[in-house]
Amino acid sequence: MTNPTEKSRAASTVSSAPEASIIPIAAHERSADTPETPDAADANERIRLFAGRLPGLRVYRPSTFGEPVPFRRIELEPTPECFGGGRQPALWLADVTGPFGEGDGKGTPRLRARPEPGAPTQLQSAREGRVTPEMAFAAERENLGREAFLEELSRCGNPRAEALYAKLLAAPAFTPEFVRDEVARRRAVIPLNVRHPEAEPMVIGRAFSTKVNANIGTSASSKSGREEYAKLREALFCGADTVMDLSTGPEIRTTREMLLRASPVPLGTVPIYEALERAGGDPANLSWEIFREVLVEQAESGVDYMTIHAGVLKAHVELTRNRLTGIVSRGGGILARWMKDHGRENFLYEHFDEILDTAARYDITLSLGDGLRSGSIADGNDAAQFAELRTLGQLNAAAGRRGVQVMIEGPGHVPLSGVVENQRLEDDWCAEAPFYTLGPLVTDIGAGYDHVTAAIGATTIGAAGTAMLCYVTPKEHLGLPDACDVREGMAVFRIAAHAADIAKGIPGALLRDAAMSAARFEFRWDDQFLLSVDPERARRFHGEQLKGRGARTAHFCSMCGPSYCPMKLARDLFD
Amino acid sequence: MTNPTEKSRAASTVSSAPEASIIPIAAHERSADTPETPDAADANERIRLFAGRLPGLRVYRPSTFGEPVPFRRIELEPTPECFGGGRQPALWLADVTGPFGEGDGKGTPRLRARPEPGAPTQLQSAREGRVTPEMAFAAERENLGREAFLEELSRCGNPRAEALYAKLLAAPAFTPEFVRDEVARRRAVIPLNVRHPEAEPMVIGRAFSTKVNANIGTSASSKSGREEYAKLREALFCGADTVMDLSTGPEIRTTREMLLRASPVPLGTVPIYEALERAGGDPANLSWEIFREVLVEQAESGVDYMTIHAGVLKAHVELTRNRLTGIVSRGGGILARWMKDHGRENFLYEHFDEILDTAARYDITLSLGDGLRSGSIADGNDAAQFAELRTLGQLNAAAGRRGVQVMIEGPGHVPLSGVVENQRLEDDWCAEAPFYTLGPLVTDIGAGYDHVTAAIGATTIGAAGTAMLCYVTPKEHLGLPDACDVREGMAVFRIAAHAADIAKGIPGALLRDAAMSAARFEFRWDDQFLLSVDPERARRFHGEQLKGRGARTAHFCSMCGPSYCPMKLARDLFD
């Protein structure tokens, strides 16, 4: 294997594709009928979206180990005089875009120092009471620059803002020690292969902000690696906390290597897909030997977490006999087919100890796959699904004994009334290991809108404690997503994750909502765009109707118009 | 006033605008590389979307009073032989499109016989134990043709389908007597002004399918009545159970009259908007006299339900003093302004008895408005919001004594963890009167995606008992929706309402999901499109990638491709 430094050269070659530029978004809409007041000109200077998409400027704060942790720092307009005046503190957001979000957007990933394979895993270090640089990095990231925000607030001379934020800032900060403790208790993981120096540490667990994974990858019907690179960039620009490369087809290794060398976030795979490719596409030809070969190669190349469907047992498959939609997980289908063909137990279950050896050596986080998740409301929360979950609990315990980090995969299609039950059982059977769910989708009829069907269930399960949500795009059940679908799916899932954070009281989550609502009440339109989940879209939607009428400084919007604006009507009720 | 027959002529003139045709959707995608197999040709004949949008054919079933109740009857493909074969029963869906959904899509509304103003209200009849034709109509509509479905199923010779649907069909049917009882207990309303003979009866209450309202209407920034007509049609095609005309501006009367004469669903208004227009746009000039004049005129013209902000009291407004976003309801803002200007109590509260007299005379349902709903997560579930809700409970009791039907309006921005509390308090304070909520929106940062932010909260509150959801479009907080936004907002809210129905176990709700999932498992693609919330969109998304490869008969999709399709892999596990 190449060492990290050699890898970085390869990475910089691969990652030179995207175009990026700093675009003053206000310039897009300048037209003859836009009054060029001094105010508007100022705004043109001030409001910038990096590459037309990312709000604010990249800034860093050092972790307790001195490593720079990246954020987007969004400067906000002052409170208008009619609301009492005063400056606003800048708001900080997590920034997962790595080299895509700085400089010219083509930069070489910053390589982090990593131990050689075989060093203690994050879990082993945590148990021994050792705070690692990764824990410190992840802790700082979770804090969203609250310390800087508080300091700036104190210098703003804005009593209205001080009153607003006071109680939101009272929550304790995330400390490296807290991260260590959550990892040691196996309620959180930091998926980070020692062979993936391009990636930044990310902590995933119920006590932290809810994470969102974006699936990308080639398939038999869509073979372009270049397209997957564009999807990676798109997913990061939308805030994907991890990505999974679900590629199948002949280009599987090239695609993965390209994505790994470019990705600043943890990257997951489902190794059984590559194993199936090597078995010539026929599940009957699969074997433990082929799988092991793939496992080790993927470990060496730097995959941070791997979905392992070791809980799909023969007895569980039997429970799917009367299902409406049978087995809908690709991995589950492949293994069920293999077990049927060979009349033997799942080789991933039988060889789980060997899988743990490899995982421990590279500190790969195992994402124990839900091969029997439900594919329809009728099958939701059935015996097969829960039998597998119980087995995942046993496998999780075995992994814990070996010092291997674990996430547990869950849902599929589940009625809203049955969603929380999944989290409850996962807590019981899997000892609160980070739960990582697809959706759940709360109805079967949403084709074309299944990102929403899934986000509804995801918010509820996130609020109940699920640590990471796997996004779903509008193409679910219909076809492979393109970059546009990735954007739509990610935006909706960032909303779900954020709403879950608010519901479960994650410290700091409400700061952004408060800043947004203050901007709304004070008619600071540019700030509203920058603070929203997709600034470019929000701005475009607003501009469609009030363009060229001083819209961005108007004290009303086209929804109610000037005479019906309730916030305007009620503004001086208490003067 | 004109009598209903005279009105019908006016209506047919107004409603002649829309173009409609029966389009075999398969024809759209025929291209040189599409193999014209006999199968594909058959499908071209079979799959039809009325006006390119509505699945199935319009059929009627008689109510117990003999009135024809419209449905869409969707014929499904047989189970393929490899899955055991056998015909499928046709699935029935509610059809709210009235004249837009039949013939050439331009038809004259069918006028229903109505008593003169002053006859007993639905509530008064219900209390006296009298089942009305409206109750019978509404009951039949709620049953979704389950009786016909069951009968057809028994003749299909499809054991797989019989097993699938058996338990879903075991739930009791909705009877006219049940509707009467729910209305008598004031847990349901049938909003139907005696002066609106164009409208079909619709029952709204927690024991029935969750309804969705679409807001349309002109504003100062968007004055075209023609555009509102297009939005009405769009809303109905998407399944809006009621519409609200929230017009402001000079064309307010013309627009309302046009919409009323065209609308086959109950139409609601907020009369204070028109009152404000008559007061020259200045809240200070408002008076009870102006409002009463508007109220009576709107009653005469046939408005079925009216939002009345009678619960915004001076003492409650005081509770908004320290809010982050103050008052965000237009009606609430107008009345708070008026109270401040005049130093007097809300005239709607003071004259509530007179409002009840008019409502009783025309059987107008009062939708008691939440003028103090929260405009930000920070203000969610606060003292002002709940003080108003308690007052709405008192007003609801007064209306009950007078025989007037009532809905209670609720939410706004509320964290997911606080959503169910709203329903609980409404149940307690408002005696389970139908709750009608905007969202709730579960975060403030969703601008551009607030239809989703709202649908997430709406599903949860719907599952907790809310009877009707007010849709939110992607333009919320940014501008006025166009027809495209109406479609997007409605689709997402139909999903929310349906998911709520599943969660609370509304009889028959799961039939559609079961039919959809059976179609999915059996690779009946056309059926999947027809059963989804937006058939045209589902079909288009699927066709984008597999077009011309026999996609609609393929036993896989582009998501997994042929070798990874789990349903294909697992199909014969149990043979």
C-alpha cells in the first residue's frame, strides 16, 4: 500500500475537476429596475455564497490538540434602527466540505496524521481513558463556534440579541472528555479508517447532532465515475456528514478509490456488492474467501465504515415467507439467495470474528446491516425485522468485546405509530449503539416524493434518539438520483435532522432558528437566505416575485403584501 | 339573492376555462427505440390519466339517499404468472374534482338541492337524530368503495390478493348514522353553506380520513383572478378536500364569487380581509358594522366556513410582548392593531352572538382562528398561544349552544417535541372539536422547503387526532405560490394526511398502500404510477432513466439494476 503522502498526490489529481468561484449572489439579479441605493450596493458586497452555494466564509477554530476545525461563519446585518439597532454576532455552522469549500474549491485534501493499522481503535483508547485528537476535533465541531458567538455577542451592544440568545447559550459545551465517554460507553462512534487521512473526524451518537448520510455510487444503469464525483461534491455542499459509495458494476474499485481520496467525510461501503461482482454477479458463486479478499482490500484503501449483513440468518429469512414485499435490502437478498442455494448459514455470521479482526486493525466501524428491513407498511415491525435486530444486538456485544466500533442499521417502511418502537428495541437489544436508519418511510404511496415520506419518519425516529439518518431522494423506488435529486434529498434530510436536534434538545441547535426568526421579524432578507437550509434556493424563490422592487430591503413580502403584513402591523404594539 | 338554478348558469360561464383531455400517458414516451411489443401496445390502451393527471375513471356509488358519490376507479394489471397469476380488484380513491374531473373537464357543477337559509343546521339535525342527505353522502365518500372492492376481489380468483386484503377489509364501514353521531357530538363538521349548491358534502373530524386544505387567493402583489382559477383546478387535481380563498386587494369579491361557483369542495374565507379592504386598508378604520356587512354578504354568496379571530383578546396580545416574532397571523395582526388603536376589546369577541346568528342561518361552519399562533420555534406553545386556545374553547361552547358547527385553528411553528401537546390541550379545552392546523413547522430554517418542514409536524399532529391540515407550499415565508407550488405543497400534504390515517388506523387507509406494495413486488410499474400520490410525476421520474428499454415491464429498476434487485433475488426463496 502507498503511504498517506503518496496518496495525497493521487488525490489532488483526481480532485481537480470541480469549478468553484465566489459569487456575490446579489449581482445575479441586478437589473435596470433595481434601485442602486447605497444600501443595496453594500449588500452586494456583503452577501456572498462560495461557489454560488455555501453561505459565509470558511473559518477555523483549533481543537484542544491544536488541529484546525472548519466552520462557515455567517456575518449578519445589524438590527435596523426601527427595531432598536445594534450589531449581530456572526453565526457559525458546521462545514463538511473540506477542500471543496475553500480556496478555489479544487484544493488538495489536508491529510491528517494517522497511526499505522493495528494501533488502538477509538473505542479502545476511550476505554483506557485516553482522549484522542479525533475526539477533540469532533467535540469542537459539535460546538458550532458557540464560544466565539458568545464573545462576539458581548461586543455587539444589542440588548435585543443578548436577551434572545442568553438562554440558548447556557447549555454546556461538548468537551473532548464527553466525546471520549460516549465512545467508551459505545453510545457513539468516530468512523475513521487509519488509511483515510483525507477525512475529518465526525462523532455519531445520540448525544450529538443528528447526522445525515448521502448514498452515491454507480450502478449497472449509470456507470460514470465523473457523475459520482459531482454527486459527492453536491452532497458535501448540502451538508452530508458521511457518504456511502454503493457502487456496483465493473468500475467499483476505481470509483471507490476516487471518492475516498476526495472525501473529507467518513465514507462507507457495502462490501458484499464488490464481492458479488467478483463472483460474476451470481450469489451462488459467493464465498467467505471472496468476501474476505474484498474486505481486506477495502480496509487497506481506507473505507471508514462498512455495512455487514451478518444478522440475516436462515431462521430469520424463513420469517419473511408471508411478507407482502419479501426482502428489499440488496445485501439481504444476496445473502438469502446464497443461504438458499447452499443450505448453509450466512457466512458473515459464521466468520464474524474474522471480520472483527480486520475492523479492529484499521479501526473500521461496522454498520450492522438490516438485510430484512421492511419494504412496505404491511411488513413494518414484523417478526423477521425484529428477529434480525435481536441478532444485531448479539453481534454488537461481540464487537464490543473486541474493541470494534458499531452502528446498527434500521427501518425501511414503518407506520408513524410504529416508528418509536424501533428505537426503543434498539436501545434495549443493542445497548444504545448509534442507530442508523433509512427513513423510515411512513407510507408506500409516495413515489416521486419519497424523500418527504422518509423525512417524516426520520424526524420522529431522530427525536427518539437515532444518531444518523440515511437520506432518501425523490427518485427512491423509481430510479437512480442525479445531482439535482441529491440536493433535494439532502435539503429535506438536513431539515429532518435539525428538527430532531431541536426536539431532543441538542445544545446550540436552536441558535440558528433564533437567528433566522430574528432576521425574519426584522425583515433582514439576506440573512434569512443565508441562514436557510439552501440559501440559493430561498433567495431565488423570494426574488421570483419581488425582484427589482427593493425586495431585499422591503418590510413585507409578497405573501401578505404591505398592508396585511402582521409583523409590520403589530410591530409597535408595545411602544 | 338569486336561487340555486340561476346561479348554476353563472357558474357554467365562469368555469369554462380549463382544457382537459384523456391522455394515454404511455403515448408520451413512445420513441424510435421503444420496442412496440404487443404488451406495450396493450398498456398504451389501458393506462389513462384524465387530463394528464387523474388516475382511473370517474365512477359513482349512490349514497343511502340515492345521490351519486364520485370516485376514481383504478383498474390494475393482473398478477404476473410467475407470481401465481390472477386478476386484481380495481382500487377506489376519493374524487374531489367535481366537474373538472369528468366529461371534457369543463362541465357545469351538479347543483345539489339545499334548504333555504334558516333551516336546521347539520348539527341541529344531528342532535335531533335526523340523518341528512349530506351525512349520507359524506359517509359513502369515506368508504372509498370498499364494498365494491370486496365484491370484485371475490371474483378475481387471486388467492394472493385475497390473503393480502382480507384483514384490511374487516374494518367496519362508515355509516350515515356514524357521521350523524360524530356531528352531534361536535367531533365532526360538514361545512356546507345552504347557498353553495355547487359543493359536495365533506365530513371533517378525527374519526374520518384526515383532510387537507389548500389556500389560494389574490394579493396586492398578484392580482389575477384567472391565475386563482388555475390554482383551484390544480388544488382539486391534487386532492384538496377544501380550499380557502385568502384573497386581498380590490378584486376580492369577484375572485370569491368565481371560485365559489366553480368549487365542488367546501370553500372558506377570512372575512376580516374583505372588511379591511372596505376600511381602506387601515385597521383603525375597521368597525363591527363594516365586518357585519361583509359577513352577511359572504354568507349570502355561499362561503362554507369562515375563519373568525374572536379569540384574540387584549389580555392575550399583552402576552406576546416578549415574543421573538410577535404576531404572524394576518387576522391576529389586524385585530391587535385595532384594539391598540381603539383601546377596546376585539369586536369579534364582543359581537360573537351576532356572528353565531348568521352562521346558524346559513349553516356556516366557524373556524375559530388562531390569531396568536407562533411564528418561530422560540414562541411555540407559549402563554399567548395557549391563552387564545382556551378562549376558543369558550367560544366553541357558545357556538354549540347555538347549534353552530365549529373547527378550531392551531399551530404554526412548534418543535416536534411540543406538537402532540397542542392536540391534547385542544381536546381538553375545545371538547374534541375538529382541529385544523397550519403545519406545524418543526424548524424555522426551512425556507424554500417549508412544505416539508410543515408536513413533518402535520403528520404527527394528524396522527394525534387533528382533522384537517392546512397545506404549506415551498414558497412559504418567501412569496405567493404559483400553480406549480400548489402541486408540490398538496402532494406533500396528501402524504402527511395519508400517513396520519395509517398511524391512527382509519379503516380502509391501508388498502392503497397494500395495492401499491403488491404492485411493487410484482413489478407492475404502471400500477405503481397510478397508485402513487402524483402518477404523472412518478411515471416521468421512472421513465427518465429506463425509457425505451421496456422499463414498464422490467422486473427490476435502475436503482439496483437487474443483478442486485433484492425482490428479484429473493422471489423464489420459498418455492
